[in-house]
Amino acid sequence: MTPELAIDTRGLTKQFDRQIAVNDVDLQVACGEVYGLIGPNGAGKTTLIRMLATAEEPTKGEIYINGEHLRRDSDNPTLKRHLGYLPDDFPLYDDLTVWDYLDYFARLYYLRQPRRRQRLYEVLELVQLGNKRNSLISTLSRGMKQRLSLARTIIHEPILLLLDEPVSGLDPIARMQFREIIKVLREAGMTILISSHVLSDLAELCTSVGIMELGYLVESASLKELYKRLSRQQIIIRSLGKLEALESELKNCSHVESWELDKQGDSLRVHFSGTPEDSAELLRSLVAVGIPLAEFHCTQEDLETIFLKLGHQQAS
């Protein structure tokens, strides 16, 4: 068993009656990674995370967490102390204060004084709720409640964090605050597996991603490798002149595969197969023939486009 893997599953399968929710999944996540789990509703993401968190028993297959075998016939107390699990529907106790809520969970994990008190201050500072420690949970905003849930999840200093749709329903500011906390935990060396439908957040946070479809893990790779293999290079070009003249020149470039008009209707999104030197040559040629350019910059298809593209491939 390789100790460098925080998560290693082999043939992991979960069946409910006749429905197979997770189908023969081999998942490897290296220690220190932030691994994003992507997929439509019903793809099996939550069931997979629940099995990793020991909240759901596999029908068959094996799970290793940091080299330790998760055994079905055992409570796995040592392994559970290494896990932090934040489900998408974990209840909060509205009639408790923030401090008493966290203190309750710290006691469940057998944190003793003075370390328990010190740890409560640490996590409240991390999730930016230090000034709310004496407030009733019922008075907190949704974003604050989600940050409090994260504080509860890391109170016992786990080495593997499992987050199921942690930013669901949060506004952009609350999502940004949550994202910054995850970055701090990543920099501290924690391994994090996170599922989300907000792919722009995952693209910013993750080192690797896995894509699930109908219970299968259809793709698992580093973000860098995924972009290199599946993301087409694009050039955004905006002209102050007529687009017809620009399109006429683009037809002369062998590296231009196709183009489309952007949503505003004043720029072209050009799919380009050449090198950076080739795109520089295209720019030179457009300027040389007098195309009045207002914008010319290279970009790549984002994670959402890659995900949709893979979905179409699986469906066809």
C-alpha cells in the first residue's frame, strides 16, 4: 500500500436495490491534493463521498485512507479521527451559541483542556467568526453557518477533508470567503476532496479533478493534464472595422480551425491550433493588412467547457 496516497479505492461499488449508484470506481488522490469531484445530479458523487467518510457501507470494493484499510466489520476509530466530513445537509443547532456548538463537537472528539479552548479560538479565527462566538446560531447568515459547519468539520485537525457541495446556495461573497479558507487549509498541507457544481471555484482551488457519470468515474487527471489534453486554445479578437474583413483574413491562416461570434456580437472567438509563435504571426499579419484591432488575446476553454464536452462524448 502506497502511503503517499490519501485516498485509494479499488473496485468501489454501491448498489441500492437494483440501482448501482457507484460502479467499480478506482480513485487515487495523492496526499496534499485538492481533488474536485464533478458530475450532474445522480452521478454518484455524494454516495462516493459518504463511503469514503464511513457514513455508507460499500456493496463491494476496498477503501484505503492514508494507507489504512477501511474495514467493513470494524468501527475504524483511528481512521475516523483522520477524517473531516461536511455533508451538504448537516443540521446546525440553532439554540446554541457558536462557541458552545464547537465546544460540544470538540468534546465528542475527546479534545481536552487547555488544548480544546485553544483549538476553538484557532478555528474561529480561521473561519472569521471570532466576533460571533457568543451569538446564537439562529442569528447567523447562511454563509456564516456554512463557515461554522466547516469549523466543526476541522475542529479535531483531520488530515483528509471531504466536502460535499459546500458552497451550494451561497452568494458570490460568501463563496469567495469559503474559497479563501479552503486555500489556507490547502497551504497547511491538508488533503481535500470537494464536490461542487460551481466549476469556476473548482478550477481555482483544485490540483486534480474527477468526472462522474452514471456511477462511473469517467475521467481523473490533474487539471494541468486535463487542460493540455482537452482544452482547445482560443484567441479573442475584436476589430473596430467590419467583421467581414477580419473573417476574410482568418481564412488565410492554416492554424485557424473555426470561429464564432461572441455573445456581445462585436468579437470573434477563434479556435486556434498553432503555437504562441503562430498566434504572434497571425497578429502581425492582421495588423499588416490594416485590420483595426481593439483586442487580441489568447485564452483556453475553461473547466465548464471541458466538462460539457466530455459529457457529449459519453452520451454519443
